[in-house]
Amino acid sequence: MLIPFFLTVKQAGVPVSVKEYLTLCEALQAGLAHGSVDEFYYLSRATLVKDEAHFDKFDRAFGAYFKGMESLDEALSAVVPEEWLKKLAERVFTEEEKALVESLGGWEKLMETLKKRLEEQKGRHQGGSKWIGTNGTSPFGAYGYNPEGIRMGQAESRNRRAVKVWDQREFRNYDGDAELGIRNLQLALRRLRKFARTGAADELDMEGTVRATADNAGWLDLKLVPERHNTIKVLLFLDVGGSMDDHVMQVEQLFTAAKTEFKHLEHFYFHNCVYEKVWRDARLRYNEFQSTWDVLHKYGHDYKLVIVGDAAMSPYEILQPGGSVEHHNEEAGIVWLQRLLNVYHDAVWINPSPQEHWQWTQSTKLLKEIMDNRMYPLTVRGLEDAMRELT
């Protein structure tokens, strides 16, 4: 049984090897999963999947193998038509009505009956007690009631009686091409890590304590070490205003994730292209600003430079003195970008606009060339690639 399962996981795009497969076999021989599908799910995921980004792919492969369907995503659209589960009205069941509804009697009976319904049902049903549908007392469907059923096509729990949620996948947002969120942005940024122990010794050194206690003839000898911190230093430049207003939410999520992941993070704002002045607070850009020269001299070359912007502007803003749309810049934007790159050799540009649009914007192609092709999209996979570049 395990070899076809292993091959199913591998075909789903999860990078697994024979080594992980043998580890799973050893764990099963040791009795770590006692005949329970749930226990086997967590055990196999722990042994076969080494990166959270692949949890969703594993979930789909697990469901496809053990439930006999092509994928969990296609289950509702291919096996159960969407119109069968469409909510047309809300039905409120009285306690007397709920008491009259009986369960089928166990998981095996539920799955056996569901299989029969999928083979026999030909159309939409509403308010019934047998078929897959809505607003009824059938064990299968949405917006109804059953003391022990399988919920399908319903976004939220209502009566908290479902024993299984047909289309639930806990880790669907961890995929590299998935919708952005702070959690998966943090996972991507963790590619850029370099740990060191600094500060006061306030964390228990378990290995050192065991060794010292053994050397001390069994008398407890506690050893403490400083806490491990990510020592990577990041200099973050954020484009604000204009066309960047379309990407505020994405950039806010990135900024929040970066503040969480990097202890040594310095950030500044600019508009379109970096010139002689940057800001700590974009709301006070005309009153409280910092000289870019001061930034270059204050923060050493060991900082990693991350520039975030959609790179959409007039090429004159990059190439010509006085080309800025907001003020008269005595030196062209390309001059200041080159100064930044001369100091901070580890540098990337993160672009929140869709990558397929870059080729149509002259300024984007120009900035990508200046960055020596180190421009990456603001996606989970794009961030992972950017963090690898910085290391």
C-alpha cells in the first residue's frame, strides 16, 4: 500500500525521496500510527514533507489516494455540481425537527452511502432527507441539519455537527503560487537567516547541562547560553504614492512580515526612484527627511538592500537630472541607485505588479537591467528566490 501512496505524493509535486519513505516505514513498524487515518496523515506528513510550502500539495495527494478522487479541488466541481450546493434560502430548524433526524450510524456507513448517492443522483435537491443538496436533513450537503454528516460547499460551520468537511484543506495558503498573506510571507523571508547567540546568557543549554551534570557525578549543573537571534541586517526602501496605491495591502503585509522576521531592520520611503532624500514617515515627507548620503554612511555594507516598488515611471525619472515628478533633482535617479548598489552588494528589487506586465513598461526593463536582473515579483516564490539571492 505504501509504495503507491509514496508515488502519488511524489507525482503531486512534493519533493520526497526514498530516504523519507524508509523513515515512514520505520515509524509505522515502531507503532506510531495505530490504525487511524488521522494518525497516519500526521505521521506521513511529518516524515515525507520537509517544507511547509508543500503541505497543500500533500493534502491533495493524501485525499486523492485515500478517497479515490483526482483531487480535492475538483471534487465539488466534477463530482458534485456547484448548483447542487448553491444557497437559495436559509432554513432554521426547530429543536423538535432536529430531534426527529437520525444519523446513519458511523463513518463507514456515511462513506458507503455517499458513494451510492454520487452514483445515483442526477440533479439538484433542496430540503430533502436523502440526496446531496441544501436546506434539508440529508447527511450530505450544505445549509441543512444532520446530527452526523459531511459538510459540502459551505464556507462556515452552523450547527457544528459535521464529522467531515469535504473540501477543507488546512494548508492551502502555503503553496508558492498562492495568495499572499503575512504567514506565508514570513515563511518566504525565513530563507534569509543567519543565527548567532548574543546578549545575556538566559536560555537553558540542555546539551551542556547534561554533559556538565555527568562530569559532576550526577549533581545538577545548569548551563545557560545567550538566546539565538537572526543577525541578518536589512535596509528596506519602500516606494509610496502614485501607482503604488494599488499595492498598499501587499506591501503592508510584506512590511509586517519583515518587522517580525528581522531584528535588525531599517526602513525608508521614497517615490518612484531613490534620489538625494528619503523619509522615515511618508506623511511627513516634506518636513522630516533624511539625506540619502547619510544613510549610505550610517549603515554599513553588511546590510542587505531590499527595494520595493512597482518600477512604473517615466524613464526620465531614472536617467535625467530634473526628471523627478515632485522636485528638481540635481542628479539622475540612476546615479543614486548605483551609489546604493556600490555600497550594498547584496541587493534585490521586489516588484508588486504582475511579472507578465513588466515587459510592457520601459522603466521596469531599465531598472531590472540596473539591478543586474535581480528584480523579483511580490509572490511567495518570488520572495523565496530573492532571499536566496541575498544569501
